Amino acid sequence: MKVFRGLPNPHARLPCALTIGNFDGVHVGHQALLAEVCDAAGRLGIESAVMTFEPHPREFFAALAGDAGQPPSRVANLRDKLQALEAAGVDRVFVEHFNARFAAMSAEDFIQKLLVDGLQVKFLIVGDDFRFGAKRTGDFSMLLEAGKKLGFEVKSLATVTHNSTRISSSAVRAALQSGDFTQAKDLLGSAYSISGRVQHGQKLGRTLGFPTLNLRIGHRHPVLNGIFVVQVHELSNDPLPAVASLGVRPTVEDDGRMLLEVHIFDYDANCYGKLVRVEFLHKLRDEEKYTDLETLTDAIAADARAARDFFETLSLT
């Protein structure tokens, strides 16, 4: 799969079958959309493609609103989004930088300059509620009319449901934030996880007797926050049991950076630079700020015992 930051150079532009969206957590509904794109691309003998945005448009508008704005929490980082799109069979992904210039683009320019001139779209499929252009003036009927005039096929995909629940990124967020990882798995089609490369940290966990793998979160609004039972993939043939903290580490830092810290039980290999995937199984509690390191250490020990008990119970079922 080829990834482009913005539109490809003119020499790299090829006719494509396209879908457009944020794809935050490539859930079952997204997967149905992507399957349609790939089928159309095969039928027409062209590339399958996705246009997505970074940052999320709602993050951009929330930043403009200042304190009055509330950006959405994010289900997936860009790495995990791209991996999911590749797994769905997509040939090309165009990551558009959503900024003031992009937000001000008229719906007519969006169609002509991006879809037709920039991406050479021959087939377009979008969700039934898709809106585009400045002030969301463009809609599906406008795309249909443009397609007839400019020579591309347009199709919409009806809402996909699971047990009468509309499958959406919002539904995935709600399931994860309530700690319902089973529901999240049903909506996503796979267990919820975060991947990243292990980075050097302050080594505080090792000092406290609980060495951790540190994964930086590239944004400030992950959908999860707190202490979790997890298992780590890619370091062994089998997933490794662990306990993890996802948050801003209020006891030891005050810069607001998001960090995923993972303590793997009975494991002490050098993992720096390795790409791992952390699968979330159960939430233990919310993140807290402690008065001193001794109290923090006691809390970590209690979390580790609770996580070990979880795996012990799991092995008995």
C-alpha cells in the first residue's frame, strides 16, 4: 500500500476507486465500505484508494474554538489506521492535512480540484450521511450530479448495524470508554489494541521494581485513560500477560504528554525500538495522582496483583 501526504504529484496520479472519511478505528462498517471500494477497483481495473484526514476535522475546529471546543477522543493512531486500511486491501491512502485552507475549500472545488483533477476518481462510495466542503454544503446528491457531468460513478453505503446498534466510531468510543471490550471487539471486528515502537523513558518503573515498555501516544485525546489488564503481541509466539497505564502520569510529570506504559509479567528482555501491539482486555481503575512515590509503588503493586488474578481466572475458564 502506498501512502501519500496530500495529493500525489502529477506523474504519480492514477485513476482510482475512492472512499472518503476519518476512519477512526476501522470498524465493521468501514470494512464494508472498503470491501465495496476494492470490488469496484477490481471491476474497473484501477487502484482502490482512501482519502482520510489528519488531524480529525473536529480536532481542528475544537482548537479554533479554544476553551469552548471539545475535540473527540481518538480510537486509533495514524499507524494503526494505516495498518487496518492495508489489511482491508486498499492500494493507496491519501492523508490530507486538515487545516484552515482545506476547511475553507468550496464543495465545487473539492469535487473538481481534489476528486477529478487531483485523484482521477472513476468510482466514489461514501456513507449515506457524508458531507463535504466549506460549512458542509456538499452532500450525496451533489456528488451524484457531479459524477454524471464529470464522468465518475457515485454510490452510497447504507448504515451497517450490529444487534440494532449503528456501527460507528462514536459507538466504538462509547464501548471502550465504558470498559465494554467485548462490545468494542464486535464493532471493530477484532480486539482493541494500540501499536507503537518501544521508546526510552525515565526508567522510573525499573527503579520502583516494575520495569515498563514505553509507547508514546501521538495525540492528547486517546479514547482510553487509566489502568488496564493487557497482553502484548510481537515479542513472542504467544501474547505476553501484562498490566498497563495509559495517561499523563500525574504523580511524576506535569507536561500533559500521553504515554502508554506496559509492565510485562516475568519478562526483562531489551525491547527498545521494537514494534509491539498492546491488546486491552479489562479496565482496573482510573488514573490517579499520588502524594509520593511510595504510595504510587503500592498502587502499582496492587494493580499488578489484580491483573495476575485476572489472567489466573481467565486460565480456569
